[in-house]
Amino acid sequence: MNTLYNRHFLKLSDFTQSEIMYLIKLAIKLKQIKKNKKEIQYLLKKNIVLIFEKASTRTRCAFEVAAFDQGANVTYLGPGNTHFEYKESIIDTVKVLSRMYHGIQYRGHDHNIVKTLSQFSTIPVWNGLTDKYHPTQLLADLCTIQELCTQKYMHEIHCAYVGNAKNNISHTLLEAAAITGLNLRLVAPKQYWPDKKILLKCQLIAQKKYGTIICTENVAEGVKNVDFIYTDVWVSMGESDKLWEKRIQLLKKYQVNDTMINLTENEHVKILHCLPAFHDQTTIIGKKILNKFNLQTGMEITHSIFKKHSDTIFEQSENRLHTIKALIISTLTENNLVS
Ligand code: CP
Ligand code: NVA
């Protein structure tokens, strides 16, 4: 039996290093099997419910396609179209869902909600993003890093996360570094350094492995010789639009642009972005904010860098599907699929 069977996945550190590496290996195997059109369905007759209190493209589609590929059925519950928390408590809702489904995905605001769901659920609960963590994203990111650095151990890889380092992605990246030994530099102004408790806990764990985790305000020091630069939006879903002005003022020097790439002194540096990205004016928000603050070349990443590195970034997106598929198979069935 695989050790992930019947387990919740609320944060990356719910799983051990070997369990995370198992999921990544399985995801890479499932990706190959799908490409060869040789998929075996392990989730026939399973029912999965997806609760989304925030918008999503990748996470929803990855869960749905993973379920369809595996023969499972899916119900999507979008923002505002259930009784959840409005007319019916989280506890009552999850007790009902546990009797009808085999797994629950939840995306929302407060991390305590997904914790409550898991406490009263008799079936696995997967966190599809909260304000604090985005663990399924990091499975895909680690998978992408592994695919691009097949000859290296995680502790031989250096990644700089630049921009707003006080959000769900940076917090989960910290856990990823602590668990796998990936060397991580969080490059941001001090007020956007991560939650202190998460940072200290992860630094302590990382010390016992081979990896290092540091925070710096200095871009040149932060990105020098890194293998990867990872960035995310400066204002996350659910945060006020009023934050844009201050964030842009403080974070613009942390934009991924040609100057930053030159500072890496690594012509092979790879760029990661969880997406969506504000790199051009083809979206309503992108157009409004980029024009208002005179950011003609892009926001957290310039359009030209985004375009140049889009193969890696879209591979990272595709890997959401394969890693989520590995996660749902492993938590809903006893099968051990990696020898
Ligand atoms: N990266 C990510 O979670 O994308 P969605 O918001 O589209 O799900
Ligand atoms: N930090 C971003 C991640 C989106 C995938 C947000 O929460 O909006």
C-alpha cells in the first residue's frame, strides 16, 4: 500500500520528503503514459467534489481532467452557488459531502476553513489554494524543476523567488525547500518577507538537510548564480485593489527583467511563474494597472522575458495536471505505482 492512501493534503509539509518525491516520480510516469495513450484508469466509480470560493483556470481544469482521464466523476461548486458558510455550516456541509464523494478539493481564503473541512471529513481533502498555502502548485513546480535538472539533487539546485514573498506561493516554496533541500533565496523588501513562524520553522528543518534558505532585499546578491527565478503576482486574489499602488512602488525593483537576468550571471537561468501573470495589456486588469502606473513593459515580469521563457512556464502549468493526477490516485487508492 502507498503511504498516502486516505490522507489529507492541506500543506506540502503534510507529506514527507519521500512521499513528495514519490508523487513527483509518479506524475512524470503518468505524463509519459498519457502521451503514449496508454493510461490505465484507477479511479473508476470515484466521485470528486471541487469547491471553489475563488476563481481558477489551471487548478480546476487540472483536477477535472485528471479525474476524467482516470474515470472519476466530478462536481464543481463555484463561488456563491452552494449553501456553504452562508446558510449551512462548514461542518454540516462536509458531513454531507463525505457521504456522497470520495475526495474534496477546496480553494478559498482562510486556511482555517480547509483545516476544519479536514477535521470533519471522512474522505481526503486537498487544498487547491488558500491565503496561506498553495501545495498542489508546488508539486507541479518541483516536478518541473526535477524534469529540467535531471542530473542534479535538489540540494544542488538554487532558486530565487522575487517580488511579494509574503503570500501563499512563497510560503509553500519555503516548505518545499525545507522538505527537499532545494536552496531558496527570497528576494523582496523586508515588509514582504514571509510569515516569521513559517520562515523560522522551514529554516530550522533546512539546516538539518543540505539546503539553505535566506531572505535578502538585495537583488544582485539574491539572484547571483541561481538556476531558477520564480515570481508571482504582487497582489493576490482576495486582496484589496487599493494595495496596487504601494506594492508597485516597493516591488518594481524586483521585476523579472533583462537587468535581473544579467545579474544571475547564468545564461541558462530558467524562469518559473505559477500564472496568471501580468506581463502585457491583453487583460482587463493588466491593461488598467499597467496603464495607470505607467508600467509599459509588464508588471512582475516583462513581456519579453515571459515570451522568451514561456515554454518552461507553460510546461509548469501542464504539470499541474500530472501532479494532481498523481495526488488523487495516491490518496484515493491503495496502489503503489512507482517501484
Ligand atoms: N496557478 C494557479 O493556481 O492557477 P489558477 O488560479 O488558474 O488555478
Ligand atoms: N498568489 C496568487 C497565486 C495564484 C495561483 C494568488 O493567490 O492569487
